[in-house]
Amino acid sequence: MADLERRSLLPFSAGDNASDAVINGIHFNRTALDHYHYGLYTNGTLSNDSSCYLAFDHYQPAMFSNGSFANETSCYAPYYGIRQRGILGLVCGCLFAASIIFTIVNLRKHGRRLLPLGKRFRPVGRRWQWYWLLFTAGCGTVSGLVSVDVDRGYLQSLPIVLQNFFYYLMTPAILAAVWESVRHWGSWQERQIYDGDNYSLAPDAVRERTEFWMPLVFYLFGFMNFFMTIPRSWTAIEYQRSTEQQRAEAQPAATDGRFKAAAAFALLAWLVILYSLRHSIHHYRPPAPAPTHPLRRVRHLAHHTPYKFWVLLPLSLVVVGYAIATSIEWAISPLKFDASSGWIYGLGYAPVLLIVLACEVCGYRDENEDVLLIRQRRDRGRVVDAELGILGNQKPAWWHRAGPGEVSRDPLLALRMAVRNEVGGGPSTHRKVERAMEMRPLPTMTTTATTTTTTVTKGATTTTTDATTRAATSPSSSSSSSSSRPESTLTTSSSDTRRSDQAPATRIRSMLDV
């Protein structure tokens, strides 16, 4: 087996003549080797700047004069078996993949909207936590499965870059999942208070400004962590083909200033999460008893902190602490292909998996917030009914659904509908008022006369009036005169009487009818 600890250039063995070289029992054209800049190294590889082939034991490549090879095996082909790093990575990848199913179930459970959409609280706010968990699980799955090729490869190449690329993507993603969990818990506390009494939360400019700026500050730090870690040249991480090459190329790249700055931004993001939890407890939970001694404040915060945050916050701090440690100490970094698997999976992958597991368990135990809100509204309704003296076994609202024009058999529901109609209700009441106004007959003008005689003959019409008309005759009178039979005479007499053709007066049902 080739020696992986040293990698230096070896001279070609002499062949049959000056232009012939023997490598692992195979004759090569020395001129072609020099022309294409191939060299033989102590780790048993024949390579130049673009190609690398194994040339030891049963690996015997043959080179043609045009630079092409036959029977060649790439240096980056799987050579070793799966070792500890690959086995643990395979287990973590499978666990991350399985968590995607449970995350989708919890997303459907908690993301459903069962109440009308409001302007203040959007359903997408309670879904972001599960979106970030899906992204974290996807990155963990790819990173864990690719670690198998890190162990199997003879020389390090693209697999170690892919594993660490997706591993470092998990850091801002899992912090964002914890942040959304803490932020939404505070929003849920506010929603319950606001739903019980719209005016119980007094306008507070400081509180509103803080809640506006906190997400922006957190995602700024999260983006800076991503920007300092991901968009960079990862080629130097592949240069771990010898101990000297690790110290000269890979170690400086893995512990440079950008990784240190990314770890610092991750710590700042975690502090913003901690401050958000303290802000929510201060404004939306019962206040601490006076006098507020520092120890009493800490006890108050600990008492009102949900149990799941006692798990999420320490685990996320472990993730941040490991990122800080790996940016300083190369020996425990996941970028080092032969680092101890206990450091990589014990402090890197395991905390992320436990955070995902804790979120899944809490999501399974908790109910949909709209369901809880409907239950709270029902309980408040029962309390109000008890205060009004409405007691007894009341059937639910869906038991009697009286349609338009029907009368409910429940006297209590009928009484409530009558009160609602009297006071005024929603769109249905307005439509009923408009329909009543349109169908009501128009009032008729009153006509006062002493004696009026109208004679209709076949050829002509003669009208005699012996009194002064104070108002015009109503349209109904003129229409009845014109529809009389020919050659008939209609005489109408009245003495100081008032004639009205109005319909019976409509009873006023509410102030909207006036």
C-alpha cells in the first residue's frame, strides 16, 4: 500500500534505453512523460496538473505517445472500505432523511388555517420554523451520505468539499429554525392576549420597534455567517494528500479570518435569539414581583421559559461553540479528513439532530393554534353566558341552523336572533332593510275638493270643477278615469272630506327604517 504520510517526487526507473522508463513493471516513453509533465510520487501516483492515476500493486496503467492512457485507475476512485467517519455519516444522513417525513406532517398540522385570515397574524409566521427544519434536514442528508466517499477515496477531492459545504449550510439554517420557534412563541402569546381583549395591550412604540428590528438584525447576522462561509474557494481543502500539504494548504484555508468571522456572527445571532425570548417573556407573560432583584428576575425568566427552549437554546449554543473551536483548532475541524469522528459527529451533527428531534416531538404534542384559539373563545363565551344568567345545557351553534325565512325551534337562539335584528347585524340585516325600503308602497298625495263632476261621452270629454284644487290628483285617480267604459258618467262628491289612497302604515322595526 502506498505511503500517505509523505508525498515527494521520485525519479523514473531506467528502461531499455535513454528514452525508456519503467513504472510498476510497465514501460513508458520518457519523452512523452516529460512532454505532458507527468511525475511519479512516493504515494504511488502518476500525475500532472490535470490527471492522476494509481501506479502501484496491481494498478498498471499504460501510456500512449499521444498522452492517452489505457487500463488506468483514477486517484480519486474508491480504494478503501467504509470506516468510522463514513458509517456515522451514513447513520446521520438516514436520520435526517427520516426527519423530513415528520417535519412535513407537523407542517401540515400547524400550518393549516382554521380561522379567517387577519391582517395582524399571518399563518406563514408559524410555518417558517418547519421550512428551516426541512432545509436543515436536506443539508444534513447530503452531507452525511457524501461522507462515505470521504473515507473510500484514495486521495481527497470533491466529496470532502461537498460534505463540509452542506455541513456549514446547516449552521445558519438550524439557528434560523430555533429563532423562528422563539419568535413565533412570543407572537402566539401576543395573539392570545389580543384575541381576548383588543385593548389589553397598550400601544408601545418601544415594543413595536423592537419587534420590527429584531428579525432584521438576526437575519443580517445569519446572512453574514453564510456569506463568510459558503461563497469562497474550496479547492485548498482538497489538498490533503500528505501531511506537509495539509499544513501548507488545507490548514490555513480552514482557519482563516473568514471562518472566524462567520463563527462570531453565529454567536451574535444566538444572542439575538436569547434577547427575543427575554423580550417576549417581559411583555407577554405576567410581570415579575417587585422589588425586582436580579436573582428574582432570573428566576422569573426561568419559570416562564417553555420547556422546549431549555433544550433548543443549549444545543444551538453547542453548535455555535463548535464552529468557534473549529475556526481556531485544525485538529478537530470537519475539514480535516482524518480528524476524530467523535468531535465531528458528537459536537457537529448530534446537536443539530437533537434540535430537529425536539422540534418534531413538541410539534407532535402541541395542537394547532387555531384549534386552541377556538377553544379559548368557546370558554370565554360560556363565562359571558354565565354572567348574563344564561345557564343550562346549551347545544352547539351548529345544532340549529335556521335558514332565511325559517324560525329556530330553540327559544334562546330565537331570542338572540330577534335582538340581533333589532340592534342591527351584518350584511344580511342590511340586505333585509334595503329590500323592505324598495318594496314599500309610495305615499299618495291628498286631494281636497268641494264637488267634482266628470262626464265622459263617446265623442268628447267635459270636466266641471266647482272648487279650488289645492293639489294635483293622484296617479291612481287619473288611471281609473281613463279606464272607464265609454258613454258612462262618473260623479264624485265630497264635502270637506279628505281622501287618501295610501297603504296601511308600515311598522317601524329599527332605526334603519326611519
